[in-house]
Amino acid sequence: MDNKKLVIVGGGAAGFFCAIQAKENNPSMEVVLLEKQNKVLQKVKVSGGGRCNVTHAVEDIPHLLKHYPRGKNFLKKVFYQFGPEETIAWFAQNGVTLHTESDGRMFPTTNSSQTIIDCLLNRAERLGVQVKLSSAVTAVQKNDSGFILTVNHNEVKADYLCVACGGYPKSLQFDWLRKIGHTIIEPVPSLFTFNIKGNKDLKALMGVSLEQATIRIQSTKVNDIGPLLITHWGLSGPCVLKLSAWQARTLYDLNYEFSIFVNWINQTEHELREEWNTIRNDMGSQSFSKNPFGLPKRLWLYLIEVVGIREGKKWSELASREQNKLIAILVGQPFDVQGKTTFKEEFVTCGGIDLKEVNPKTMESRVVPSLYFAGEVLDIDGVTGGFNFQNAWSTAAVAAGLWA
Ligand SMILES: Cc1cc2nc3c(=O)[nH]c(=O)nc-3n(C[C@H](O)[C@H](O)[C@H](O)COP(=O)(O)OP(=O)(O)OC[C@H]3O[C@@H](n4cnc5c(N)ncnc54)[C@H](O)[C@@H]3O)c2cc1C
């Protein structure tokens, strides 16, 4: 593969990882990375709140795959070639150690995304990767000898092309890929929080968090369980983000207007009714300022107020009408969602290059030979926790393996 030229479109995590690995595998190949902005690795910089959640500590690949609403089957073939284990080892070999937080998220021990940026930039420079800034690719043509790219009204030739231009919730970004023959699954946002309509009361609960709550979308069996956070605009936290990711397309189709039920105690109505007498007996003559469910005090007081129960009332005085209302609200308080808000500016794109048109063993296009893809440009996205970068590292490494 000597004297051949690889051009990579996109100076993000996937583009850099691919460029570095391609050069490591084939030092004599010319590797050029084109970035449309005047800076590279911008998302890495802001990722994980400035700490960069590089990957996730997982038991094995089947567990890892459960975190991808889109791309699971495709990634299975990718991760067995290059997964979190190989990613952690690669960063360690390049001087970056990672630590694991209690929820499994892995960050550089420096807790700074700059460590990842410095690592990638230094390695790319040492290997001789040519990075060209302010170089937006606007068209691509394929001929018998390779590719001709239009970059700032100039032509750039390539023997191999790797597209790692990220995701974007506007399909315009993908026009030049469509023209070369690829199908784009319509991009829509994933990973967002829910704005609650008329959230005056909820606003007073801002900052209240639960370790576990369940949210169900009305008229569906779709629900998710996980930590929940009440914010000044509505509901957030991993439970909401996961639901937004798994239902990204459905919620887009609903124009982000739908109803949900929040189960504050993660019990079914049947389960709660079965133990209700025991609860009442245990609470006896205590007042309603005490709650037997371990809910945060502010939330509990809000719930009994919605039902119309005075804080000073005794459990033994609870009327059956109030009891039914309380049970109903505990296992499924309804809320109307109206709009979405990005979580700490973090979002990923649901949609992108149709995976049917890419070979997961090589990342080569099945439509255009010698064209490769890596990262979020593909119709792959994960929930929060380091899974999106893992997609970038893994697809990039597999693409780069081809030029070994
Ligand atoms: C605020 C925020 C925080 C995040 N935090 C995390 C986290 O901690 N952990 C995690 O796993 N994921 C996180 N994510 C998601 C993660 O950052 C992305 O999934 C990942 O960066 C995708 O990498 P990529 O290289 O495929 O795409 P990108 O990082 O988007 O890089 C693509 C690059 O291509 C360039 N480009 C696009 N079109 C062209 C063109 N035509 N010509 C030339 N260049 C072009 C773009 O300018 C960009 O620099 C976060 C996302 C955001 C927005």
C-alpha cells in the first residue's frame, strides 16, 4: 500500500483515531486529515463536562451493545475487533491512564479532556499526519484511480477516503454523501431532556433527584427506569436521556409533544395495593409529614398537596378516595411534555449513513469501493456514558486496520 494517499474528512475523535492508526499500520502511506473548522477535536474538548468520558467499563461485549439504540448488530462485528479493552490499552500505551467512576464511566485520570486532545494531536504529529484546517469538503467524485474531492474550490485527490464528519441534525450536511450514492437515514436529535408544560409546581422542586424512577410514554408500553432529576424546565437525568435516545425518532415524529407517567416508587399499582394495609398499620397515627417510601421530603409534600392531603393529617385518618388518588399519583403521575432541552449541550445524532451499505468487518462502503466511514456519521448512536466515543474509536480503528 506504499505511496498511496488516504484522505480523512473530519478532525473529530473518529477522524484523528483513524488517521493515527492508519499511519501506525502503514507508515509510508500519505495520510491527510481535512477539517472544515479552524480547530480540531472541538467535541472532545467540551465532552463529559470538560472531562471527556472516553469509554465505559463493561463486563463484556454483549453488555456493551445494550447501550446502543441504533447500530447494535453492526457494532457487534466491530467491537469484537476493537472494543473498550483495546481502547483503554491504546490510550495507556500512549501515556493516558483512565479511571472508572462508580457508574462505570471512564475518564482520563487528569479529569481533563485536554489530556485526550494532547495525546491525539501529539501522536498524529509524530507520525506525520497532515492536518489541514478550514478545509470543508463540499463534493466527492469517484473515478477509476480514486477520488477527487472539492475543498475550497480546489481539487484534492485520494486513493482511499474515510468519511468521519460526525452527525448533525440537519440532512444538508450529508448532501455530498448522498450524491456519491449513499442512503442517509434522516438525522434527528437524540439525548435530550423533557420540558414539562405548565411546570409551575415542578419548578419549586428544582434540584430534587431520585435514585430510581420509571417514566412511561402514554399509549405505549415504552418506559425506562433510572435516576431522575427535576430541573427548572422539567425532567432530566439518565432515565429521561435514555428514554429520549431509545425513542428519538418516535418523539421527533410527535414534534416533542406527548404525555408521560412518572412512577415515583417503581412499583406497580397491584404491588402497592397489596402492601397498602401494612404501610397504613406501620404508619398508624403518624402524620403525613412522614413518608414510608423514602422519597425526598420536598417531593413527598408536593405529592400529598396535589392529592389534597394536609401535612398534619394522620395516616389512620386517610379516606379511601384520598388513598386511591395517592396510590395513583405514586405509581403514575401524568405530565405533558412540550418541547425538549439539550442536556449540558450534549447531544448525538440519531440517523446517518445507512448501515446496510457499510461492511462492519472493514468499515468499507458496499456502494463505493475504497470509501470508508467512521464515527457518528453512521446511523449509530449510544446513550450517555462514554458509548458514543467508543463507537468513534472502534469504527475508526477497524477502518484503519484495512490499510495494514
Ligand atoms: C457537548 C457534548 C458532550 C459530549 N460528551 C460525550 C462524552 O463525554 N462521551 C461520549 O462518549 N460522547 C460524548 N458526546 C458525543 C461525542 O462527542 C460524539 O459522538 C463524538 O465526538 C463523535 O465523533 P466524530 O469524530 O464521529 O464526530 P465529530 O466529533 O462531530 O467530528 C466531526 C468533524 O468533522 C468536521 N466536518 C464535518 N463536515 C465536514 C466537511 N464537509 N469537511 C470537513 N470537515 C467536516 C466537523 O467540523 C467536526 O470537527 C458529546 C457530545 C456533545 C455535543
